Amino acid sequence: MKILMVTSPIVSLAEPFAGGTEAFVVQLSNGLAAKGHHVDVLCKHADETNRFNTLAIEESAMRMCDAITSEADGQKQYQAAQYGLIDTSGYDAVHYHSYYHAIYDYGFMHQRPSIVTLHSPVSERLALAHQLHRARSDDRYIAVSKRLKQEWEAVIGTGIEVINNGINPGAFTLPPQVKHDYVIVSGRICPDKDITAAITLAAGIGKPLYIAGPISDQHYFSQEIEPRLNTNVRYLGHLDQAQLRTYVAGAFAALATSRWNEPFGLATLEALACDTPVIGFASAIVPELRHFPATQIVSPDDRSELMQAVNAIKTLPQGTCAGYARQFDFAHTLTQYESLYEQLH
């Protein structure tokens, strides 16, 4: 089949990834291409080692700003409009992963049923975009977890299907790791991920904390994180996948402290695949990934729960976490999406 993946003209799919959605799109597109499908991906750019082709839409050479529109917003609108003019009739399936409302507005011009995967919690902006898009299209909506499905169905109606994200077990066949005396938190550095809570948890556990991820909110990092950095709280930077897996595999535990409801929590699944247990809040760990004792749910301010979680982790047999993670083999995710594409074809 010939498949078009649609992110946004300004989205980078190069490592290190900005977040789980970018990593997922690359994984899905490469997986489909490896199975013989022709895959084009609308994005700003991607690594040249990928199996898929990139479809980039350039900015206008003309100024796109006016009294109420910034140049950046005007250029994004221009690029989205150019997407609306693309002939997609040669594709067997079009699959959206975009957070940008104008992509759906102009994509509607194609007048074809497509697939939309929801990767994020409901927000006012996205709710309005998808309420409109679903009302006027026959697109199939997919959520990456049951919890996300329930949240979105309350806003845009029932009928959303669920396809969990997954991992490639072969990418996590690391040599047996000696667990070191540190814990790690990975993800975007922003209030939603509540990295300050991870600092508090690490102090309660009594172990140094490593922080890895892109700084997506510089003010939050400067005001809340940077002043707390010391010999026991270390910022590793924005790591590529191989570097991150090495640090995660060597950790005593990974921490999941998002205060928003994580849509899926790929960082949690990848930690388990590294055979590293996860301690975190219920908001940060979706029900599908809760598997005691590999994942430990704790309340933000309950020290006794935290100590119980630490003690449970200490006696975990090697391979427990990785064994559970293998149930989320990406091959199954790939097959489910292929089936959807066939239904559109």
C-alpha cells in the first residue's frame, strides 16, 4: 500500500525526539516500510537513515504576518493550506498524528476518509478542532490507551477505537545491567511532566536523580529545575534513544510524575523494556502499564507508600519488567494499523 503520514510541516522527526508522538510516527513509518509499504511522512525533516520518505512543505517567500497574525503563525497557516492542495488520491491511506488544527481544516479539502490517532489529552484548542473535524468527516479515530479513549469520547462522541503503542523488543536486548544507585526521569521538561515532583520523590527514596529530556519550557527549567541541580540532581540533556536506554537500564528505578493524565506513557513502557521498574503517580501510568510489582503507584505525598514501593523493587527477579513489556510488542500495533489501512483501501 501507499500510505501518507501527516504530522505538521514544522515537526522534526530527527533524533533526539521531542516526545513520544514523534518517536511513534518514526517507529510506525519505518515498520510499515520494512513490510514493503511505500510510506511518505509530512514533516519538517527526519534522519536520513529512515526507510520512509519525507514530504516537506516550504515556507512562503512572502511575508505572512499582519496586524493580528505573527510571521510564524502566518507561515504555519500557509504551509497547512499548501497541504490542502496536495493530491492525495494516489494514497491508499492517509493517517493523521497532528496537533495543529489547520492541518485538519485544510485536509478536509481532500474529501476522503482517513485515520486520526489521538496522542494527547483533551485541551480546549484540540477539543474544538476535533469536534469540528469529526462532525464533518468520516475519519476513523484511534486513541493510544483506554483512558485516553474515555477522555476524548466525552468530548467528541463515542466510537473511538484503541490501539496501544508498543516497543520493538529487539531494540532493548541490552546485556545484563548492573543496577546503579540512582533513579531517572525522562521526558519533556515542562510543568505537565512535573519534574519537581521527581526531585522530591528521589529525595524521599534517598538516591541521586538523573533528568533527561528536551527543555520545552525554558522558564520552568530556569525557575524550578536549574536552581535544584547539584551533585544529587543531575540534568543529562536531551539524549538520543541509545544513550537514554543505557541510562535507564542502569537505574534502580524510573520515575513517572506527570500530573496530567499521560495518554500512554511510552517512557514507562521503555523503562520496563530495559528491565527497570517504574515508580509513579496514577496520572502518569495508564492502567494498561500497571503491573505490580514492576510498576509501583504511589501518592505524591505519602512517604509510607514510597518506602513500600522501594522495598518491593529491591526483591524483583531479573527479567520481570522486561517480560511484561514484551506483551506490548510493536509488531501487534503494526498489524492493527495495517488492518485499518486495508479497510480504507
